[in-house]
Amino acid sequence: MSLYYEAAAALNAPASDGGNLKTRIFGPRSRDNSKLDTGKPGSKDGKDAKGKPEKNGKNSKTDSKAKKNVIPPAQIYALAAESCKWSAVLAEVIDRAELLVHERRTLPTPTLALLLVHDLLVGKGGAIQLPANHGLRMAVERHKARLASELARVRVRRRAANLIELRAMVERDVLKDVSSSSLAAATRWVRVNTLKTTLDEQLATTFAGYERAASIKDLFGSEGNADEESASSSKSLAPRIYIDEHVPNLVAVPLMSAPSSSSLITDLTRCDAYKSGAIVFQDKASCFPAYLLDPSSVDGDIIDACAAPGNKTSHLAALLQECSSTDSTVSTARHVFAFEKDSFRSKTLETMQAKAGALECVTVNGSQDFMKVNPKDERYQNVNALLLDPSCSGSGIVGRDAMPTLHLPKAPPPLKTKPKQAVSQQNGKGKKRKRGTQALAKDEAKDEDAAEEKDEDDQNETEEEIPEDPAARLEALASFQLSLLLRSFSFPAAKRVTYSTCSIHAQENEQVVVKALRAINKQSHEGGRWRLLRRDEQVAGMRAWPVRGDHASAEVEEEEGDEDEDDDNDNDEIDPAAVADACIRSYANDDLGVMGFFVAAFVKDDGSSLLGAALSNRQANSAQPKKKKNKKNKKKKKAATAIAAVDTAAESAHKDENDDGWGGFDD
Ligand SMILES: C[S@@+](CC[C@H](N)C(=O)[O-])C[C@H]1O[C@@H](n2cnc3c(N)ncnc32)[C@H](O)[C@@H]1O
């Protein structure tokens, strides 16, 4: 009986408990099965129900009996997920057959009825997994003929020729349902790692048999599809794949925590290409920085300043290899130096580079603080480009726990006296199970093993985990990000820098960019001047990406003490519209299937073109007076340089980070 009650408890757990179906069932249970299954006190801590120590041998007997009763989580998950998937159809069948009206004394809840009818009508074995004389089984089987004929009617109404076609329709409906609530959460982005394979090879192997989707929405059956012949059918059982139009070697497939088995959704974590590092799970937006940095635009080495877990590092390595193999003039091997401050995450970085086959060109500088790296060190004299993806609030991250809606049959009107089993579910075993599920669901966030299907790039902390004062936290983060960005500019041979966050807050994005431009351009312009890479100069895919920076957010007041002290820079006002156009953003709710993200690229003009996007049209008019010039002398002593100021702020941000053991975020 437990199987059905366990599955019902997992499906009915309140959303506020968090966690998707998979983690509700697998994460907690895998650590403490007996607790959930037996509900008996005492057996775990060696004490009996009254709290007294149990006699020798009794404990182990109880344990082994409890173990025998444990239902494999995979079995519970399969039942819950499949029933959820079929719930729209089955709820209709149960209602029309009036099962709950006829059996209101024996079938305590609509969820249980749904699970039992699932196994009877569409489950794998075609039978309820209970003894033949069990009350629940008998209650449902009494109505088998009526239920089967209602199922046939539903099938005919939906114009499915047989059960196989109906199954395909059910799956498509579920995909549509999930993707309509969050396209970003329902999409699995897969980067083909060109260090190990090619897109064509993967399409012919890992993704053989997939139908081409014409758009992200079409992955979920909402629009027509790219393959003309297969366009007809929502009845097609083939999974779909979308080949991204912006980032090369990137594809998307549907992702969902349920259903457990589906021909439309394949579990890529189990495929050889994933295990060997030939494909990498990486959100589309997270591919922007390396692509925008465009290693082919420079010829020297590259630094990834905040690298762990390392998806952008291996992406950089792949792009580097691609441009080296196409450019015969490149004679010397180019390097990616990957820095990571956190020692634990440094190990992940190393492992991921090894898995991606990137170690030939990537040097992992683990447990090294980028702020402490000497830009003048001989090893970095050939560094032309830097990718900076520092810790951030992670406010753009999307939880990948999309669940289909659970449709339940209508509950019958209540009986005057409570049926025995209903009472026992409310007050007895049912209650214990629910408590167990809830308590365990809370632990789930800490359970690393529960994250079976988590992307490597999905290990960020969420904003909720940031300590109490979010405003102060954001301010400290922004200062820390600015200091890292200014440090990136200070590498003598640097010509290009990308700055990215998986945050949606302007404070961490456009505002950092504007402050960085102001600060850097107050310094001597020896060797060139930093500006934003304009949209028209960006690689094709980024130029075409429609979501740009936020104009209003780029209007940043100059802070007191930051006014220009150098008469030569009187014309360095920043044009918010130009900044916004140069910046790239994405939002989880913008229907493009990606998480919230921000990236901007800076270039160092060697003097041949000073008409940078960041400099306003006022740049041409050198006579334009600065507004706060009269304050200039008073403040001269107050701020030595802008960089020194942000360095101090950054130090406190660093301290803040260390204090609470906060390790930063991945994308
Ligand atoms: C957002 S994650 C980087 C994700 C990574 N770029 C990727 O795509 O896989 C930020 C990382 O920067 C690291 N970090 C923070 N401050 C750092 C510093 N001063 N020097 C080096 N690494 C730092 C954090 O430990 C964290 O692992």
C-alpha cells in the first residue's frame, strides 16, 4: 500500500516545501529511507518507542524488516511522474466513470484514485501493484470495464487512433504546459564541445532521431517544426532539438523533472557524449561571454579571472582551438590562464577542464585570488583578452524544476461519518508520511547528491542566501565587481575584456560598466583608451541578439569625489543609450528560453578610433564645461584615484565573502 501513499504524498507536498518531484523523492529518501517508510519511532537511534534502549538484536531485526518494506524511490518516482503526466486524461476518465462517487467509502483521496487508475489503465504492467484481495485494488477493479470505456471515449474525442497516439499527445500537452509557465526552466541548453567532437557528429549520434524544431517554442510543440515531413504531427513520438541561431555549436532540448519516461525527453546525463565531455550542459546566456570575447579578434593569451566551475573556460579553450586551426599564421600556442580563488571550487575547475579535454591549452591557477595577481608578471605579458565573470547575486538564475500540472478528479461530496481509511490517512500513517516528506524536503537544499540532474553551470547560490541586508550586499558586490574589472584593464597587453554576471540588477551590471569607464578613463590614456565594444562591432550572433542593456540603468550619477579632475577629460560624458545598445542582457521571462544574464565587452582603442560607444556625442565638443568643476580642488585630497577607492570597497566585499564562507556563484 505504501507505494501509492508515498507517491500521493510526494505529489501533494505543498509547493512552499520547495524541490521538484525528483528531489522530493530521491534526495531525502536516499539518506533516510527507513524514516519515511516505517514511521516507527525508535528504530533509528537504538531506542524503543518509549525511548528506552532496545534489547540486543532487536534493533537489527527492526532495521532489516524496515529495509524490506522500503519501496525503491525510482518506483515511487515513476508512478508519480507518469500519473502526473496522464492526469488530465485520467481525471476526465475517473470523473466520467463516477469512480469517486461510487467508491467514496473505499477510495480516500482523488490523488490515490488517480494513481491506482493509472496503473490499471495505462501503467506498464496494466495492473495495480497490490494483492488481489486488497481493498483499494478491489475498489478500482470493480469499475474496470466502465473506466476502460471512458478512456476509449477520451481517446476518440482527442482523435487518437490508438493508445500509442494518445500517449504522444499526452506528452506533447505536458511539454506545452511546462514550457508555458517558464520556457527558460523547461529548456536544456547543450554546448557541443568542439575540443572533442563536432555538431554534425553529435547530430548523427547523440541526437540521431531527433526532429528539428524551428524555434525554442517549437521544442515544446507550440509551433510548426523545421522538418517539413514531420511538421504535421503533434502525434509524433520523436524528441525535438533546436539548433541555436546565435551561438555556434549550441543546441537546446526539452528538460523537465517529470515525466519519468518519455520518448520526447531523453535523459542526456546518461549518454556517452555527456559522460565523456563531448557535450556540456550550459545555459545559452552563459555561452555569451566567451563568444563575445571572440578569441579570434586578438592573438595572445587569455585570462579567465573567476573561472570555477569552468564552463566558460572550456568554451574559451574550444574557441581558441577553432581559431588556431583556421588561422595558419598562428604559430605559437595560445593559452588560457584560469584563476579561481576558492580551493574547493578549484578542484571542480580542474576536473571539468580535464573532462572537456581543455587542459592542453588551459592552465588552472587554482586557489589564487585574481586581485592578487601581478599584471606585470612576465607570464601575463602576452595576455590580450580577459573574461571576467565574477561572483554576483545570482538573481537571474532559473531553477530547473519545471513540473507538469497535476489534474485531479473531483472529490465526491463528504460522507456524514468519516470512512475508516480516510481517517487513518488524515490522522495516522498518511500524516506521518506527509511530515516525513516535508521535513526531508527542507533538507533537500543541502543534499548535493539530490542534484542528480543539475547542470554544472547551475550551482549558484540564490539571492535568498545572501545575508539579511540585500541592499548593502548588492552594494558590496558591485564594488567588488568593479574592482575586479578595473584590475582586468591593468594588464599591459590587454585589448579586450568581457564583464558578465548572472544577475538582473542594474547595480551589478550597467552601473558597474559606467563606473568602470569613468574610472579607467580618468587615468592616463597611454597605449589607448578603453571603451565599450559597440553592437555593430560584435560577433554576428551577439549583434543579432535582440535584448540589450537597460537605458535608464545606464544613467549613473557621478558620485561626489568622482568628478573629473583632469581638464583633458572634460568631454568624457557617457551616453546611456550607447551603453545600453552595447550591453547584452537576457531575462528568464523574455520567452527566449534563457536565464537572466548580463554581458558587456570593453576594447582598448589604440588611438585610431576614439569614437567609442561609451563616449557621448559631447565628446566632439571639447568646449562643453563640466557641471561640478568648482568642487574640483576641494576634493583633490579626498580621493587619490578612483581605483584606490574601489579597491578599498572591494576589500570589505572580500572580507564579507570570507566571513560567511560564501564561495561565489557559477553562471
Ligand atoms: C560566477 S562564478 C564563475 C563561473 C564560471 N565563469 C563558469 O562559467 O563556470 C564566480 C567564481 O569566481 C570566484 N572568485 C570570486 N572572487 C575571486 C577572485 N578574487 N579571484 C578569483 N576567483 C574569484 C568564485 O569563487 C566563483 O567560483
